[in-house]
Amino acid sequence: MISILLATYNWPQALKLCLESLRTQTDTDFEIIIADDGSTAETKNLIETIQVESPIKITHLWQEDQGFRKTRILNQAIEAACGDYLIFLDGDCIVQPDFVAEHRKLSQVGHIITGSRVLLNDMLTKQLLSWKHWDYKRFMSSLLNFRLSGGINKYLPLKIKLGDGSWRNYKKFVWRRIKGCNMACWKVDALAIGGFDETMTGWGHEDADFVFRLQNMGLIRKSGSWSTEVLHLYHRINDQSNAAENARRVREKILAKAK
């Protein structure tokens, strides 16, 4: 079984589209654990409404809002997961109908998957948020127009799916294309490294630290590009005041490993 660990914070309109897209999956053998970093009652009410009608099990984990503590709530989600394979997703991302199926195809013992995203601009994001419900066919019918108008920054990865192979494997650790909004690993491996580093607070690089420590344990990082792309809704950039410090700490670990 797969557990989708879905991080969210105070954007119920986006979370609604995300959850609706998960409901359209061709592979339904999964659960959803919402890792809520202190959202208000509006998010709680939305989740409770969707839980009632959802054929997929949805668990809502919440912690008090004391600033950006995504690492802490994600570790609670890892512990609560019933699945032996974990997919990390953010509540401001919409997934394709084969998202879970494609991740399952790429899953492999001794590996971690880092997927990619398609960025949506502000105008297209507002358009999708105005829809009563998420409609993948409606979105895809205008895909080329979205690309030509600058609504999305990628086209072909949403039209072409490539299979598995050694070409997906990274030879060494690199920062590039690590996105906490789309990655996957085995629960046993996440637990083996103690999950996310909870001392890393504030936005930035907690996902790179997580991937580095998994690779440092001997896991092979595999690219999920051209297979598992998510649609990332536009939003203002988060407070990045802690990003430089978090990056410095990850670099220290990399240098220590190199010695």
C-alpha cells in the first residue's frame, strides 16, 4: 500500500483541487495523510466535508501554528503512515490521473524518487481555482494554449511518459531538481534516517537534506521526470529568511561526507 503524505498550510482552495485530483487516480490502492502545519478551521472544515464522501481514507494531522515547522508535521505523518511506500506531495499541487500509478512503476527497493513539477502562472492558477471542481480533461484540452500563452512552463512532459531505466539514476548527490512537493521513498528508509531534520525550521532545503541523508545511507536517487509531473499552482514566495542557514547546514553535511 502507498501512503501519500500531503503537506498543507492555509490554502483550502488549492487543497480542494489537490484532493479532487487524487480522487481521480487510476491506481486507488493508497491512503492520504494530510500534514497540516497549523491551518485555520476553514481547512479543517474542508477536509471533514471531503472525508465523508471520499472512497480513499483521509487522515488529518494538525499542529499549532508556530511558524514554518513542516519537518515536524511530516515526521508525524511518516509515523502514522500505514503504507510501506511514501509519496510526498504539497497541497498546492494538482496531480495527473496516473500520478500514483507512475510512482508505483518507478518504486524500487534501495531507491528514492525525486519528481518534477510544471509551474502555472498567476492567471492560470486563478482560473483553475475558479472552477467548481477539478477537471483533468478540460485542462488537457487547452494544454497547448496554456503553454503558448505562458500559463505553464512545460508541455511535452505532460503529453509524453517515459518508462523506467538506469538513465533515471543519479550518479551522485546534486541539489538540482529536489522538490519536496513530489518525491517518494520507502517508509523503512525514512525511519532509518530519523525522518526530516526537525531542527531545520523556516522555508528552504529541508527536502534536500532529507534526500542527501538517504543517499548517504546508500540509496540511489532516481528521477521521476517525464512520468510523475505535478501541476504547481502559483503563489507568492514564502519567507526565505532561514533558507541560507538551512542551505549552509546541508553543505556542511556534504563536505563532511567528502572528507
